[in-house]
Amino acid sequence: MDDHRDQPIETERHAARRMLPVLVRTAVFITLWLVAACTGPRQGATAQEISAAVGRTDAGLTAGPTGGPPVGSGAYLGLDDRERHRLLDAARVAFVATTNATTAYTVVPQNIDAEPTAVAATPAGPRETRADGSICRAIQLSVTKQEQTTTGTLTFCQAPGSADLKPATTH
Amino acid sequence: MPAPARAQGLGEALKQGLYDDATLTFHVRSYYFDRTNPSPPNNVAWAGGGWVGYETGWFFDALRFGVVGYTSQPFAAPPGTDGTVLLAPGQLGYTVLGQAYGKFKLWGQEFTGYRQLINQPEVNPQDNRMTPNTFEAYTLGGQLGDFSYFAGYVAQEKTRNETQFRNMAQVAGAPDGVSEGMVLGGLTFAPDDSFKARLSSYHVPNILTSGYADAAKIFSLTDDIDLRVSGQFMVQGSTGGHLLTGQAFSTWVGGVDLDLLWGPVTLTALYTQTGSAAAYRTPYGTWAGYSSMIVRDFNRANEGAAVVGIKFDLAAVKLPAFALTTNVAFGNGALDAATGAPLSTNNEYDFTLDYLFANSAVDWPKWLRPLWIRGRAALVDQYQNGALTTVRDYRVILNYEWKFGGKKH
């Protein structure tokens, strides 16, 4: 939003007294978050490998309307958690596709003014059964984020009896 | 991967930096803005323009330079409907050198000097018109393990439709003659893919000081469904000689945001509350509060805002390339902090429809694939003293970008 309004006033002492309990609660809140983050489960290699396949560093999730790392840092073009999820969803469709049609999804960011990210997956070869019984297929992945398109090809494999799709190699 | 420039001769390094690794960008934007206010004048304009930028590669893996020129020109701009912020006052076109910077990189840390973009919670491009905010600043950013940092001194800012850079006191609205810069610093902690926390601070001596913190964590509920829980808190007050208004003031905002992420759908529910002592000021960019909507920020003194929303990738209903975003905000409790008098109770209904040619099922020519079209509609209902007034806001935005490079591209 872009309107600026005249601001009313209050003495700093008054406001500080009123804000103290809020500040204490916020400090506790942030501490709990940090503890949760440090002790929580870590994500597997899949997300990292998908990021690598499309040549983007991992920026973690983008929180807040103006989220994102500093401009100029390599992480600025990274995929967030949502974008990686949708890219993997597209890869799942491409893995079982009977044609070479592209599956494309649109990811709207949290920042309401930012451009949506386009993610797409296209079969880059036939499905093959390997000696261990797993079924594999090369998938071309593409991401257009912040006006930059990057592509890469990743071979995904499905173990016998499993519904999980896991990346095998990066080309 | 190119050979390290350090091992090359000067001529080869110049060729690599000025051509092979350099990037030339043309960004074209068309923006139609039509806002009907409760009382005249309305704000209507159609503008075209964008920017042209050139950035060198890294010389000796340590130095790079860039310039970006921005322009916005009127296509249709009736003289009686000024105020869209697409054009300069008077519905006039403008052109400005918004970025002109040098970067110095050492051990992965980057120093950037002079005109540049900054993207921090309270100092940011606010790129929701024709051209963004840019800043004359001297900044350092980089990553250290799970932490990334950003710090610097911002001398001046060019707001979206201005052609002059003004000092940070003037941008905040200080009386003529008051001149101050800003010191800012920010720290981001992102130990893994599912968690991120940020802390930042902004200080303009004698004018305004702010602190901002947020954190977000993603929990996997099932293989297909995630829950993102986010919280934010920010404080702000006058400082030093209180030169902004001549008197001391301070306030705060807290917010909680829950997002349910399931395939093509994201459901959002959030709440923010602003302290009763003053409204939260946002002179240096888009407000970072979760309840920042298309037309209104719900950050007046004592204002609470509940927002529900949905983001829907319409590929799920056989309409690939389309995405629909809707948010509805219900405000309450806003006061004039000086008098304690109630202000209007505002509700806002936002709709955004995006179409990305890159994702279309239609086999568009390759040159059309960078095109992105966005349509927006926003309705604000304002209730006060038993009366209802309404703001209607419609926008159509086109973006198209070419990037050219040397051998690298």
C-alpha cells in the first residue's frame, strides 16, 4: 500500500511501559522459534538436488511480504520451499506421462506485488527399468523466477513397490 | 566454468567483464491504473516505460559495475485524475538514472556503493507502480554459515515516481531544512529449508527509529499438505530531537500468519494488531506487515485486521498459466491517537489474476514467453458514523523483459 498518513502522538515513557510486556512475550516467542528450528527435522536431499538441477542456490523460505535475502547475494534467485514442492509435483506428472507434454505450474509468492514463479517439467526420455527393478526417467525441469529462466535435467527413479519419486543424477 | 580472471591478462579480463559475463536488460512495462475515490478527484492513468540496465561481469573476481535507467511516459493521462503515482505530478513523464553502482567482493562478502536497490523489510523497492524505489547507499551483505547479514548507510532515496534523490528525513516527511541519513542492519537465520528468522533495525537520527523481527516455520502435516506458521513484530518511534513531528511518538505492530499449503492451493489466515499510541509509518517502502493489502495498510493506531485469503494455481482446473489470488481484510478499532476519536472501520476485498505466457498451454511464439499480464481489482468499504464510503481500484499491468549477454548467456 502507498498512503502515508499524519501520525498522532504519545510520550515515549508511556508507550515504553505499555510495550514492555509485549517485547518480553516477543523475545520468548522468537526464542521458542529458534529452539524449534534448531531441534526440528531437516529436509532430505531432494529439494537441494532439484535446486541444483535448475542451477539455483537454496534460499530457504521467503517469509513476509518483502521477504528474501539481500539483493546481490547469490541466494536472491533461489527457490523457496513452495516453488520446489510444485516443481516436484510437475516432475511427478511428467514421470508417468505417456506423451512429452510439459506440465507447468504457477506459484504466487507471499509478496503480493511480486511476479509469480513458473515451474515446469517435461519428459526428456522414455521410462526405463533398471537392474534393481526401479523405474527411472529423465525429466527436464524449468523455472522462471524474477524474469530469469533456468533449466536442467534430472533423472528421477521409483523403487519397486514404492510411490516415492527420488532424483538420481543431475545432468 | 570460465577460468579465473586473475590468471588472465588485463585485455582478456576486460573483455570477459565488459562483454562475456555482462548483461544488458530491457524491461518493458505497461500499467493502467483506475481508482474511484469516495469524493473527487479520482486517479486514472495509463503509462508505459520500464528500464534499461547494464551490469558488467566480475573483474578479477572482485569488482563489478552496473547502471539502470528508468522511465515512465503517459499513454493516456487526463489532467484531472492525477495521483496514480505512475507518473510525475501533473501526469508528466519522467526519466531517471535509478541505479549506478560499483560492487566489491571479497571472501564472498559484497560491498555496494552509490545508487542501488535495497530489499529489506522496512527499506525496499515497493515495485508496485512503473518504477521502484532506489537508494543512494553504501552497503555490505553476505553469508556466514546459516546466517546472512545486510548493513549499511543510506544517504538518500528516490521514491517510485520521483526523479530526485532526497535525504531520509525529507522522505519521511520532516520539515524543510532537516537532513539525515539512515543506518540500517539486518540478520537472517535460515538453518534449513523449513525455517527462517529475520531481525533488522533502522535508525534515522532525530527522525525515526524502527526494529523488525519475524520468523516462519513449515510443518509437514502429510506428504501433500504443509502448514506454514509465521509471526512478526515491529516497533517504531521518534528519536533524538523528535524533528519529524516536533513531538515524541512510538508504536508497535504484531502479527500471526497461518498458511495451509496443498498442491495448487494456499489458504491463508492472519491477524495483525497495531499499538494505540500511533499509526505505523512506512516512508521507505512497502509496509512489511502481513495485512498490507493492495489499497490499504491496516496499520492505523489501535487497528486490528483479520485477513483470509486463497492462492489458486488454475492449472488444476485445466487453465495452466493462470493464477488467482484473493484476500479479504476486516479491520477494526482504528483510532486517531491524538484525540482518541474512532476512525473508519475498513474492509478490503482484493482480487489478482495472473497470466504467465511461459506456462501457457497455447503454443505461443518463443519471443512471447517472457510476457506476464496481471489484472487486479480491489474494493475498500469504509464505515464511519453509520455511513459507508467505497474506494474501487482496478489495474492492468504488463511486464516483458529481454536479457542479452555475451558468451555466458
